[in-house]
Amino acid sequence: MKISYVIPGPMSQGPLGPREVARRQDILRGWAAPDVEVSVRECPQGPASIESAYEEYLSVAGLAAVLTELEEQQQADAAIVGCFGDPGLDALYEVTSSLPVVGPGEASMHFACMLGRPFGIITVADGVVGPIERVAAHAGLDGRLAGVAVVDTPVLALGENPGETAARASSAGGDLVRRGATVLVLGCMSMAFLDLGPVLEAKLGVPVVNPVHAALAVAEGRARFRMRHSKTAYPVPRKLAAGSRLSSLLAGPTA
Amino acid sequence: MKISYVIPGPMSQGPLGPREVARRQDILRGWAAPDVEVSVRECPQGPASIESAYEEYLSVAGLAAVLTELEEQQQADAAIVGCFGDPGLDALYEVTSSLPVVGPGEASMHFACMLGRPFGIITVADGVVGPIERVAAHAGLDGRLAGVAVVDTPVLALGENPGETAARASSAGGDLVRRGATVLVLGCMSMAFLDLGPVLEAKLGVPVVNPVHAALAVAEGRARFRMRHSKTAYPVPRKLAAGSRLSSLLAGPTA
Amino acid sequence: MKISYVIPGPMSQGPLGPREVARRQDILRGWAAPDVEVSVRECPQGPASIESAYEEYLSVAGLAAVLTELEEQQQADAAIVGCFGDPGLDALYEVTSSLPVVGPGEASMHFACMLGRPFGIITVADGVVGPIERVAAHAGLDGRLAGVAVVDTPVLALGENPGETAARASSAGGDLVRRGATVLVLGCMSMAFLDLGPVLEAKLGVPVVNPVHAALAVAEGRARFRMRHSKTAYPVPRKLAAGSRLSSLLAGPTA
Amino acid sequence: MKISYVIPGPMSQGPLGPREVARRQDILRGWAAPDVEVSVRECPQGPASIESAYEEYLSVAGLAAVLTELEEQQQADAAIVGCFGDPGLDALYEVTSSLPVVGPGEASMHFACMLGRPFGIITVADGVVGPIERVAAHAGLDGRLAGVAVVDTPVLALGENPGETAARASSAGGDLVRRGATVLVLGCMSMAFLDLGPVLEAKLGVPVVNPVHAALAVAEGRARFRMRHSKTAYPVPRKLAAGSRLSSLLAGPTA
Amino acid sequence: MKISYVIPGPMSQGPLGPREVARRQDILRGWAAPDVEVSVRECPQGPASIESAYEEYLSVAGLAAVLTELEEQQQADAAIVGCFGDPGLDALYEVTSSLPVVGPGEASMHFACMLGRPFGIITVADGVVGPIERVAAHAGLDGRLAGVAVVDTPVLALGENPGETAARASSAGGDLVRRGATVLVLGCMSMAFLDLGPVLEAKLGVPVVNPVHAALAVAEGRARFRMRHSKTAYPVPRKLAAGSRLSSLLAGPTA
Amino acid sequence: MKISYVIPGPMSQGPLGPREVARRQDILRGWAAPDVEVSVRECPQGPASIESAYEEYLSVAGLAAVLTELEEQQQADAAIVGCFGDPGLDALYEVTSSLPVVGPGEASMHFACMLGRPFGIITVADGVVGPIERVAAHAGLDGRLAGVAVVDTPVLALGENPGETAARASSAGGDLVRRGATVLVLGCMSMAFLDLGPVLEAKLGVPVVNPVHAALAVAEGRARFRMRHSKTAYPVPRKLAAGSRLSSLLAGPTA
């Protein structure tokens, strides 16, 4: 089984560089089931990191292009969107039909609800609190959300001092536990790849869901059992159904 | 008072052409209060029409560019997003601070709730039912929504045969009334500029909210009374706050 | 355009006297659009001030009498109920048909939802917290309400020491912000006419909705675009439809 | 134990006359527990019948006057408001402190929820559907409400042809069962005193809650066990707490 | 009228012994209406006390056996389940048809909602907080629940030091009041039989619902007025309807 | 990785016999990932089939005994409860700590929400509709549930005529699609092992979630990534924490 993990921007050309992309692919391969081959794909165009709703929307066109290519060329049995905010997930469901596309945000929240209630989310900064709350609402799980707390660190700086990041995440998680959270979710893929779960579980005494784990479990399940998304709920855009190419949907000078 | 109505794509270069843009500006000026001057702006880049969540997301970057320019150059006291789906409204609130930005979808739904309950929405096609339901949820009004019904006509064809469009809208509206709607909303700006309200009201016996009317009322009110959106709820994206230009947030070859 | 602002009791005969009625009319005229003429009307019979659900109900008959007279004699294009608690708004919708009647409570809350989320309400005293929460529920917006906080001052004393009132409102507003409010609403017309918004915005850093502003914007919009309320949702009372006069609906010795 | 059943208007002076008042008192005495003495009280002033939200509000002052008199003179251990719409129940809780006041609407809905789910309500006419839905929302039980259906008969005519009324109630109840109701509530006191429950139960196969039964059970329980309402939730109106008389709260010429 | 109070285990053979069973029967008889005879029944098999969801489920078979026997032999006009958690109430509704079965948890919560809002629940230990929250959700009243606080004492030790128990209950109740509760519920039958209500009411200034009181009021009402539960909502299990005995539904070696 | 599938009763001694148990184990092994070994376990004591809430509760003690044995003897990395109604899942979470226990009902519903909205459930008979609705509420997903429809066939007869069962399931599923379901769930393990998904998907045009698939995906994910349930949310019962054996929690003659 082949799973593609799609980073929503040209990470290898940014400050983290190809080394971080390779590191994430190694981690993904270590975490996946033995019969699963994970490949990391980058979107040629996209935000350097996602710290706002605006940057989420900026990433949708690039993700759609990569995902439809994966589907058309049958390069993957499932694909994971590489951002916890599940940017444009409804649109990505619209433009694909047979390829299972997995949003790690909603996948994590669904797993969290199976572990305890209510759950809390630790994320990077104020700018994504609103977008994450909207993912919870989209998943229908906002009623179970105790809160979202932030470590208040730029995404690209999270890995510079993992100890500091863990300490801040632990403090944010402690706040959420005091607000009633009985299970926590790491609300950022960069935090997920730092594998902060075990240290937080030891400190805070509650389970911590890693969105990469949750997304892999959902992707493997959907691929293995061919659980496709509903085209009634997410119909193919009319112009695509009528034969237009995805890239032609954006009109204007540079399209 | 100056209000800018921003069309999320290059309409004048599409099949409807500059004539339709001019027609809409005339209508807007006729509907606005005497002391209000409305100007229509087009986004140089954007979808030809919006019939899916995907096309909504495609329109966000163009809208953000125009709105931030309006704000920086103080060309408007308020701006209306020219799509009923309120594409990327949270992101547009993020990138602006002093300019009131109005989403006609949520403006209409709020007015509808002040006229009756529950309310129903008549829109163009299946592809935007899900996105419109999400606008209702974002506005916190999904509990009042009796349903969304469609005329099943491409956006760009709505004006070709206004009688046919009115008949289909009346049929869709009748369905909604039977499902309990006590007030209806025209869920598409192209339907709004056909001014279908009076004929539907006469036929169906319930009030019909025109999203252009609702958006103008909200825009005038927010401009007159300087009701700015909350920057606590919609903070400026971190990279912009740190001095980056909006256009630099999209990394990659053609950004 | 003519808008009537209806005070739900004989204010000019109470401690505030005709001077306060005149002061409010001046403020309303200053705030309305240039083509709008606002007149203040008092109900001959009604509570001296409204500080409980009981006094809200006491005000309904007087409001209904004035509003139906305005409608019958075509003296106004829209009317604003002069109490934040929107007393008997459903009944006032029942007894009118063509006159737009605006409840400043729900108008403010709808505007607040367009500025941020969640929102909080600053009001006068414990006695109206429950009634205001019911306005939020009636508007369908209780899910967005962070809380209601009080300045704990009798309504008629609010204007005696505006500095003290502002300080208490600021303290109540600060509490609400700590409870998550990203936008505030002044939950009392007497506070609205003290124009506490700007000073609170400066102190607390969040937008503050003035219910007079919100009610004017809704009234102007509904009048300009003839947005009538739904008679399906709020049917004319059977006895009135059968020809009874409003005043005859109350049977008994002094009716 | 003494229970007072308070009719919200001068029924004995209306078309139904003293005979109907006496008939209801007989029925109440037959239904109450052996140690309970029920007395019927009429409000000297109030609507002839309640068929709209407006008439509900008209009845509040009269009810408050009677209930506070009952409390002050210790003439009752509990009182039942004689209208299914629970008119002004929050206000009636405000103006009383030690006397349990029972709203038959919410009492019935709470019992219905203990018998099955969802429940439906059969009432008289369109004019009270909205008010009854608001009682359900006030009781926190709107999520369990399958719907409200009407027999479409004026209140004062319900008893003229009991067979016809029963047939119409059965038809309305059948509609509700098809919409999912597993238990029904008679949503009008005049229907309750026709004792339509047994015939509807036999026809429709679901339990039918009689609001007089439910109100008696709640009144007896609250009186026996001194279950008073919360003055934190329903504080005494400030002016009353400061010594004003109830009747002085309405200012103006005839107050 | 005969009401059976069914203790979900062999209490007289446990540490509290027959004396406590007799004491509870005396209290019940003192609290019931004059024409009501209350008998206490014990389940021969069941948990010694209920301090977890697991022990709730363990008690269902024993309760079902006793309740169906009461129904078949017409030994009672109504029965009260002797555990605040309403263990298996839906199943107990399934296996009975004419006998009203009352869950004191939901009965108390419905009464609490008629006294104030929101309400809080004081219970014994962390282990039943989740189960009690599920009773509130089952009753449809979770939206009114301010919280559940614990005295943190084993059920069987509550009566050893009533003063200590009252002090702890008062502290827990104070917490709930600070979290917004305007009325409290004693969330454990052993606390109910200690009659902690009056002392807590005096200390905390809010009404306190005793679940024995609430259950008696509901049981008396349902018996007096023959309010049966809905067999549409709680159908007889298919195998029982086909003639199997209740005891044969558990297959296996010792069934 | 070892996964145990626990049948909540002695199926091999019932009418389906050891052949059906073996058939299910074969199917499970065929569906699991290559590195996963699935074993079927039966509970020595439990209902012959589960067609009511009552039979669900009857199965809890047997399930708890098997699951705690699996945990203590480290015989499994995860366990699946072999009933769609997730009987006693909260209790099973209480009595285990390190063993992931998976409820196929909630697992399926979470997957359904990731495929479309709203979703519908096809199950066997009226007797389990209520229990399944409570699983949806427990999972927090009742807001996404379009409905539950039944094939109206005894569980043990489902496999006798698979064609008939498929036809009835297709009819029930069609009803749900007309009620708005965009994805369906097979709401019974016996239907799941008939693998009705592909034929229903072909007929109805919407995805169909098989609860065995969903449960396997969740079990594999939770086992692989050691996602344990929260002991804060589901604490160990006090008596067990104090050293009692699980079997001693049921007092009385045959315990």
C-alpha cells in the first residue's frame, strides 16, 4: 500500500530545507505499518508555513494540483494533507473521487473522542486557534472541545529548541487539563514530528494524540477497505465535470 | 460614504463582460442610501464564477489583495465581498484591520433571523450547498436553517432566461416553505442582481432577503458607526505583523 | 425615511424628565443617516424603567398600542423598541404586518456575531441577565455568548455619574474578555445613550457594539429594502384577524 | 395541602361562564390526591382566551397580582398557571419567593421526556405554535420536540363539539407520530379539561400527557417537599425589593 | 396507591444491614403522600454499592427481575429505581409495559430545571461523574448542567459521619454555585436519605433537590394519572415478545 | 500485532454454532493488515444475540471478564467488542487501563463523518434503534445522524437468506438517502460479516462503512501507536482500585 504525505508548500526550498523533508519521510516510514510505503510530496507553490487562516487558503490550489495528479496517475492508495488545519479539505474532497484524502486535524479529533472526553488541543499560536476551532466544528466535534491552548512559537522555530517547545507544550497542556480536557491533541504537524506525545503523557497523565499517527491510521484504514468519500456530499465542481482542467478554474493574467 | 463591492474575479473579461459589471454598479448605486457612493471593483485574478468550495478558495488571494489595497489607500469606508459564500471571510478579516469587510451570506442570514424562523436558502447548484451550510454554521445560525434548495442552473446562465430562473427559484422556494421555512434568502449574488425577491414574495407569501440589500445595510451600518471586526478573534497573520508583504506569503516558482 | 424610536414608558413624566427624552432624540438624529428623520415616541403607560422580566412584560401592551398606531397611520417607515431586552418582540411582530419593528437586543447580537466570536454583554443588574440570555436564545445566538456581566447600578442612576458608570462597565467588560469575549455589546439603552463604546474600546481592545447603532442600521436597512417580518412565523392574533380592536383583547373591569 | 389553579382572565364573565369554571374545579378536585384541596381562582383582568403571544403577555400582570396575593396571604401551598403557554413564567418566579408556581407547559414537557422521545404537542391554532416552541426552548427540551400540530379551532369553541375536537386532535397526533413522536402532549388547558388523553392513546398507541395531570403532580411534589424556585435565577425585581408595591410598577395615567 | 422502592442489590446482607433498609423504608413512608404505601424491595443479586458505570450495568439484570415480577403480580402502582444513576433505565422501560418505572436521576434533573438554571449535581466520587453526565444527556438536559462536583467519600461510608459528609457536600455545592449553578441536586440516594437538603439550602442560598422527593413526586403522578412509558420508544425485546422468559436471555453455563 | 475480537456471548453453542465463529475469524484474518493476527474470543456467558438495550447490558459482565483477562495476560494488543451497540463501552474502559478496547459502533460513526455528512445507519430491528442513537450521542455525533432504518429481521436469521437481507438493507438505505444521508453505516456485526457494503454502494451510490473495517482500522491504529484511553475520563472503579476482584463486585447468592 502506498500513502503519500503532501506538504502544502516548498519546504525543501525554505529554511528547514531538504533535510527536514527527509527526516519527516524517515519518521513516517518508521511509523507506518510494515506493508505501507510512505512517500513525502511537496507542493511546488504554497506558504512557507501555515500560521493563519489566510495561509491555509493559499495552500489549497497547490494541494489540489498534487492530489489530483496522485489520483490520475494512481501513485497512491491514500494521501495525507500535511497541515493540522486540514486546509480546504472540503474542496480537496470535491476535486478527487477515488483517492482517500485524509485531514490530520479531523482524524486526530475523532481518535481523541474515542479516548476520552472532553479533549483539548495544543497548537502553535493565536493565529490558528480560530481555524482549528472551525475544523472541530466541521468535524461535528466542537461540543467535545475543552479548548485550544498555544505554545506561542513560530512554526519554523519549533524544532530549534525542542526542550523549550516541550516545556511550553506541557504548560499549555496543563492549562487544558485544568479546563477539563481528559485527552490532548498535538495541533500542529511540526509538533507531531517532534514526537512530543510520550513526554507530555508522562507529565500530564492523559493520553496525547499525535496527528501523524491518527492520519496514518485513517489513511491505512481507508485505503485497505476502500472507504471513499461521498460524492453526494462533495460533488465534483461543475466546470471540472464538464471537462475543464483544474488549472483553468483560476481566470486572469497569470493563471 | 464610499462602499466598494468587490467581484472575486475578472468578470468583465468573461462571458458576461463589462456590461454586466456596469449593470451591477448601477443597481448598487440605486439601492444604496443617498449619501453612499458604491464602486464596483474586480479582482484581476479569480474564478470565472463560483460553483464549488474549490472555486471559493481560489478567490481568496485576489480578494485579499484588493481589500488590503482599499484599506491601505483609504479608498473605501466598507467593502462587500461579491459572493454569497463569503469565501475566506475569516482570512479577509485577518488581513484587514480598519476596513469593515462584509460577507453577504452571513449578513443575509442574520437579517433572515430577524424576519422569521426558520429560514431557507435558494441557491444555484448542488456544488455550493455544502459551502453555504458552512457559512450558516460559521455564522452560528445553522440551527435556524430549514434547508438549502437549488435552481440547478450554472451561475453564468442565470440571467439568460430570467423568467425560467424565477420559475425554478419559485419551485425551490416552495419546497423550502413546505420544509418549514418562514423566510427565504436568495443564495447567490447573480440571483440577487436579477432582483427575484418581489416576484417570489408575491408567489410564496414569505419575505425574501436579497443578499445585496443585506450586505449594503450591514456595510452602511458598520461604516457609519465604525464597527470594526475584532482583531482578537481574527489576528493579523504573524508574518504580516512582522513586516512581510501579503504577496510574499505564497512561496514557490511563480509567487 | 422616518424612523420612530419608541420608549416603553412615560419617561418624560419620570425622574429623567423631558430633557432626557429630548437629549436622546438629538443623539438619534445625529447618528441616523442624512435622509433619515428619527422621532422619539413615549408609551403613555409603561414601567418607569425596565430592570426585570416582569417589567418587560408590563411594557408590551403600551408598545403594541403605539406601534399599531404608527403602522395604521403610516407615521413611520420603521420603529425601534426602546429597550435592550426586546420586550414582547414576538407579540409586536404579531400585531404589526407592514411596519418593520426592530429589537435592539437581537440587532446588536447579530452585529456582534459579524465582528467576532464569542461575544459578551455588559448590562445593568442581575435582574435582566436572565431576560437577556433569553433574547440571545430567541435570536439563536446563545451558542456564541461568552457571558453577561453587570455594572450593578439602577437604570435611572446610570447617567448620574458617567465616569463611575464607565469604570464599572470597563470592569465588567474586562471580566467578559477574560471569559473569552472578543467583542462586547452594551446591554442597556441608557448605557447606549451615554455612548460608552469608544472609551471601552480604547481600554479593552475589543469592538463594542452600541445597540442604538445596531438598531438604526437594521431599521434603515429594513425600511429602505422593505424587509418585512414573516407573517407565517408571527401570524396576526386570531381575534384581531376577526376584527377585534387591539384594546379589546384585555377583558375585565378596567380594560 | 391547598393548590390554587389560576385562570389568567375573567372566564366566568365570558362566553363559557361560571359553569365552566365550576366544571374545571370539579375535575381538578377529582384528579388531585386525597389530601389536596384545589381551588380555582380567576384573574379579574386578562384575555378572554389565549391564542397568541400577545395575549400571553397581556395576562402576566393579572397573574402576578393573584399569585402575590396568594403568597402574601398564605392561601395556597402551590399554584398552577392556567395556560399551557406558561405566560410570563419567569416574571411570575421573580415576583414570588416561597409559593411554588407551576407552568403546565413545561411540567408536561418534562413528564413527556420521562415517558419517551421525541415528543409531540397537539395544540389549538397556528398562533400559539411559536409561543409553545419557546416554552420548549425555555425548558431546555426543544431538542426532544418532534413538532407541534394544530386542531385549528378557536379555544372557546373546543368544547362545543367534543367529538369533532377529538377527531381533529387524533389527526394532528397522527401527523406527529409519523414525524417521530413517541409520546404526545395536549397543548392547551381547554383540551386538557376535555380529557382527550384516553381516546387518543387508544387510537394512536402512544402515551398522551394531560397538562393538568402533569401540573398537579409537580405542584403536589413541590408543595409537599417545599421545592422553591431559585431566587438566584429569578431575583426579586429591584424596585419591589426596595419596597415598591407590585401595582406601582406600571407608570402612567391609569396605573 | 402502592409504590415500590427497589434497592439494586442485597443491602441487608452488606455492611449497612437490615437496619439501614428499615430506616430508608421509614423515611420513604414519612415522605410519601397519605394515600401512598411505600415498600422497599432489595435485589437478591447486585452490587454492594454503585460507584462506577460498571457497577451500574451489573445491577440491571437484578432490577429487571424484580420490576417484571412487580408488574406481573401487580404488587405496585409504580416503582422507583434505588440508584441516582438510573442504571439501565432504557432497558427497564423495555421489559415493563404497564408499571411506571422512575429513575431518580432524571426525575431530579427535570425538577431542578423547573426551579432554576443552570443546575449542579453533588455526588460521591469521580467514578460516577461520567455516568451522571450521561443521565443528564439521556434526559436531554446536559445543556442546563453547570457541573458535577464530588464529596469524594465511598458510598457506604457516607452515613458514618453525617457532619463531615454535610461539610464536604457544602463545599462541593459552593464550587458549583461559583460555576453558575442556581439550583443543586443531591446526586446519590445515600446522600438523599441523609436529608442533606435543608442544611445545604441554608448555607448556600439555593434550592436543593432531593432525588427521593423528586422520584416520589414523579412516581405518585405517573401512578395516579396512569402515565405509562412509550412502547414505541422502548419496545419489548423481540425474544420476550416471542415468549422467552427474562431469565433465559442470558445464555451460558450459569444462566 | 495481536487483536482479539470478542463475541459477547457463547455463539458457538447457539444456533449459528462453531462454524459461524470460524467463518468470522477467517474473514477477520483476511481483512486485517499483514502483520496483524486476529483471534476470536467468545464470552462464556452472554445473550444469544443482542436485539435490545436489555441484552446489551446483559453482555457487559462477560465482556469485562474476557477483556480484563486479555489485559492481565497480555494476550492482545487491542480488542474489538463484537457488537455494533458498543455495550457498556464506558464500563469496559473503566475496568481496563492499557488494553485498547474498540467499540465498532462509534468507530464506524467517526469514519462515516470523515466520508460525508450527514450519515445514516442501517440496522436489524426497532429494538436497537434507541440504543444506537445513544451510541451516536455518546460519540458526540448525533448532530450528523440523518436517521436509523431497519431491515426488520432477527439477528440470527440475517444470514439465512443473504439476498433477501441485501434487498431489505438496500430499501432501508434508500430511505436514509432520501432523508439526506450521504454515507451509510452497517449497524450490526452480523450484517457486517455478510459484507453487504459493495452491493449497497453499487445500488445506492453512496459509501457504506462496514463496522468490522472501521473497528479493525481503529484497533490497529490504537495498538500500533499505543493510544490508550483516558483514565481521567474513565477511572478504575474504586473497589477494584482498592484490590477487589472484578467477579466480587456482584454480591448475592450466585455471584
